[in-house]
Amino acid sequence: MKRTNDPLLKALMLLLMVNCYTLIHGQERESVFERNVADSLKRVELKPVTVVEQGRSRHTSRYVYTKDDLAGQISVIGEPDVLRFVGSLPGVIQGMEGCLGYYVRGGNNSNNRILLDDVPVYGPTHLYGLFSSFHPDIATTVNFFQGGFPASTGDYLSSLNQLRSREPNNDWRGSVSLSPYMLGGSVYGATPDTTWGLVSAVRLSPLQLEYDLFRKVSGTSVRLQPQMGDAYVKVAYRPRVNHQLSLSGYYSNDYTCFDNGETMIAFNWNNAHVRAAWDYQPSPRFSFKTLAYVNHFHSAQQQRYSGSDGDVKTDLRMRTGLDEAYLSTNTHYMAGKWAIQAGLSGTLRRFTPAAGRQMVGREAMNTLGDTSFVANMALYSDIMYTSDNLSVVAGCRLTCLSGSIVRWLPDVHGKITYSPFLGWGLVGSYDRMHQTSHTLEGLPTGWSIDLMVPASNLLPPESAHQWYAGLFWQSGPWLLSSGAYYKTMRQLVSYINPVALFSLQQVDWRTEVTTGEGRSYGLETRLERTSGRLKGALSYTLSKTDRRFEAINEGRRYPFKFDRRHNLNFDLRFTMKQTDRSRQLLSAGLSYASGHYETIPVGYYEGVTTPYWNLIDASFTNAEMHKQVYFRQQMSRVNSYQLPDYIRVDLGYTLRSKGRSCTRELTLGVYNVLNRHNPYLVFFEKGAWQQLSLLPFLPSVQYGLFF
């Protein structure tokens, strides 16, 4: 089997190989919010992650981790990432190798919700998902839910990832970072009386300058424009001990354009939001919170083909956009063993789900596009009871969807944790969830056709039921959990044939999508050691996931693309030597997963020529398109071919030494030390089977100064 010779992939791989070191100047320790009002607000704030003991719930569908948990993490770009930790947890299946797209308990990637201080971030990654779009100094705590969700959040089916930003104190700190991928800096702190506080961070990528230098030295004519950056700022004002006002803003942008003279491929996606919040605590038991934000997400792709004469022959474009305005208010009350949260929220959304055009010669042949407005109102409440050996959480969320359709959507959540013996416990949870928007996930490689559309009569809201039962054990530094889940999903959306969107005929995307159902069940186990010289975790998932759509595979069930039967992740951190002024840390990681599924060609047959095709100048289309007119590929049943198993080994070494004014840290890492070419895609082209593999052997070096 041959490996693909794609020029765009080669260019991206070259950048990854060149950018294998990192130089960072930053801070050493996390700042702690020292004011009593903030501490009391955190205690009163009613979330399952705070009311239920962390020791009991750390391995029961909820994981809490901080920046310290990422020490020694081995990543593609050589530095820790607040989102990459999720990929090592049980029940989480990796999609594209090295990227941050993940599939939780059988759901789609679009069924996950990522929140930065309760504001959704729909495009949370840079460089096609290789690393997150959050500066390391922004989020200090991450809460990851797979079940037992809080009723205060909704509109997702699989997982909730809550990123909590840093709270400033009067210990001013800052950082400056320099790496081949990002140039960044941050400043955070507060006035002496902590009345005013500031958190700010910004990053810009030097990849464009690096590639321009490479192009000048090598003499290549291929043009590549990799541009990316992100920025965050938060201002906090505390006029009195029981009042806190905050205003924050976040922005990220990615743009990549590849042009070899005949083919031009461009991608662009960005996020932007402004958030305002008011926290008021009239008494230690009672608190209010009001939140408002405006949010924007945009994604666009373009592929243009030109002949040798330079004239444009084919131009394919797709874009999707989402703008939303949100307002909510809720209250928290605690009395003894009981805690209650209740609130009301409203969201106004504007969808621009698709806009595309295909051009043959100089004539526009196809145009897609529409705009939809949707309003959501939600009323929610959580009730919690906690005793010495029992914790019960019950929540309900009622959403009114108003747009092209009007629906009342009830969400129900419940979780019970019982500890009959010291260190042992049983956990059970149930979640009924709805999602009022759909993401049409298109082709896995090449042309990315992801459209965000609202629920309608044609595409009703997605829904899911999930059951979980398990047990946990804790003794000293050891934590063990094991449980089983069963999940059903309805009204899932899929393309019937996404290529038809670019046919020569007028095509409406609504005619090319269908709804169906899915199910997933499995066993999740995790063993973790959290302290001592040896720290690490072993996670294993045994699961099965399938899909069924009436218009796909003749209505028969078929394996989900990322139905990896076995999924194992092992992470190890060993402190080789530690003194008052230095520490040496050895890190290792092993990832194993069953191969994912593909639909592949199994033969050719002669097709019926498109009417008037012979009247079209052959130079308007490439040779492969002409071939497909006369000879069609006979495809296998949907996802009937399983690729080889995925195996990857990573190694890392960290040396930290403390000086009088700063701490120095050197980290060496190797991603995919075995240089295994794990196949992501196989296809038959030019008379031979070819394989697309993404990330080879990638070394990295990181040097840091912490003040």
C-alpha cells in the first residue's frame, strides 16, 4: 500500500517537523484568589463539582483537573494543553490523530459543549485541531462531565467541558512566551485593596514568517499562509465585599491558504465573544448571579481549480455562521445538608447554515444559502442532598424552542452516590438531554463540509437517554473506578451524500440530509495514582457504537466511523530526582485503539454519462472528475472496512531548577517515538491502494523561565 503524496499535507508536516522546540517565559505557580467574598461565592455556587466530594466523584463521569495535572504532558507542539487531557479519559474516543476532536460515549463531536466561563466556544482549536485556542494562563480549572450533568447547562448530548478563568489577586504576575507556533504574553493581578483586577493574554503565530523563509531558501513556488492567534481579557470590579462585577472578551482566528498555481484550498474559522457578569451574596447561604454575553462563530472553506492558462474552472465554497445573544439569572441557597439552585435563561440565535457556489468556466451553477432566527427560553433547577455516606443530585431543565417550530423540551438529570464503607462507593446516574441545533459533519479529509443548522420540522431536535452504574475505590494515592453505560440517541443528522452539494444541478442541502438514531454501550475503567514519586493513570474502554438511517445503507444498522472496540491510554510520570532546588521528571505515554471504520471502493462499473457533458471543455475539470463521469466506483457497505489498530508511544523528560529570581525548566519530548504510520484513510487511486497517515515521529524541546 502506497502512502499519499498530497502537497498540502507535506507542507503541514514540514511545519510540524521544523517547529519541534518551544521557548517559554512564564510564571511558576497558580495564583489563589484571597478575598473572602470570592471564596464564599465558590462555596455557595451550586454545581455538582463543588457540592459532591471530589474524591467520590473524580472517577464517576466527572473529572476535575488543573494546570498542575498537565505537568509532563506530551503533545504535538511540545507544551501542555488544557483540552488534551480529556483524550486520555475512559469513554473518550480519539478522532483524527493528534487532534483535539473527540467522541464521548458514542456521540458525535458536535454533541460536546466547551464553555469558557459559561460562554460556548464552537471552534476551540488552532491549526486543524492540533492545539487549543486558549492561552495556558487563562483557564486554571477544568471540569469535564460525561454524565450527571448540571441542569443549568444544556443543548448538548455527550459531554460538558467547563473552563474556569483565573481570578486576579494583588500579586501581579506576567508571562512572555516564544515558540515556533505561537508568540504570546499575559498579565494578571489586582490593586492592593483588590477592588480592581485584570487578567489578559494574547498569542500570535509566527508560522507565516517561518514558511516565507523556508520558501525563499528552498525556492518552492507553493504558497502557504498559516495564520492564527487568540486574545483574552477580563476586568473584575468589587465595590463591596459581597459584590463582584466582571467584563471579559475572547477572540480567536485561524486562516490557512494553500496554492500551488492550479489548486487553491483555503480554510478560515474564528470565535469572538463579550461577557458581563454580576455576583451578589446578601448572606453566606444565599447568592445571585446574572450573566449576559454576545457570541459569534464563523467557519468558511474554499477550493478553487484553475487550468494551465490561469482561468478559474471550478470554485467550490462553503461557509457557516452563528451569532447569539444570551441573558440568564439564577440563585443559590444552602441550608444544612440541602442545596438548591434555580434560574432562567434566554438565547436569541441567528444561523447562516450554508452559502456555496460552484463555477464551471465563468457560469455560476449552484448557489446555497439561508438565514434562520431561533429563540430559546429555559427554566432550570438543581436540588442536592449530601450526608456522610450519601449524595443525591436531581435536576430538571425545561426549554422552549421558538423558530420555524415551537417545541417544549424537558431535560432530566439524576445522580446518586452511596459509600457504605470507607473508601468504597457505588454511583448511578441518568440523563435525558436535547440539542436544538445540528452540525452536519461532512467528509473526513480534504473538503470540510460542516454546517450548523437549527432544529426544524425537517430536522427535529436531537435527543439522548443515558444510564450509568459503577463503583469506585480510594486508598491513599490510589483511585480506581469502573462502570458501565448505555446510551440511545434519536434524530441524529447525517449527509446522505455530501458530494451532491457540489453537483452541476441546483441542490438544496435539505434534500441531502437525513435523520436517524444511534446507540452506544460499554465498560469504562480507570486506575490512577495521584501522589508520590510515581504518578500515572491507566484508562480502558470497551464499547460498541452504531448508527441507523433509513436513507443510508438500505436502512440497516452499521458501525459508527469511530466505533473503536478497545481503547487504552496509559500515562506515567516518574520523579527521578528531587531536591529543594531541582527536580527531574520522566514521562511516558501509550495509546492503543482498535482501528476505525471506512467505506471503500470494491470495484468499477460503467456509468451513464451526464447530459451535455461532452459539450463541456475537458480543461474545465480535472482528469479524475472526467474519469468518474464514465466509470463509477462500486462502494462497499457503509463502514464495512476496519483499518489496522492505532498504536502510539510518547516519551518526555523534564528538568527543573530553581534560581534566585526565577525557575528554569527544560522539557524534551517525542511524539510517536515508534514512527508508526497509523492509517487514517485508505483509498484507491492511480491503480493502487494508498494510505493517508497524519503525524510521524515528532520531537520537541521546551525551555521555560518562571518568575
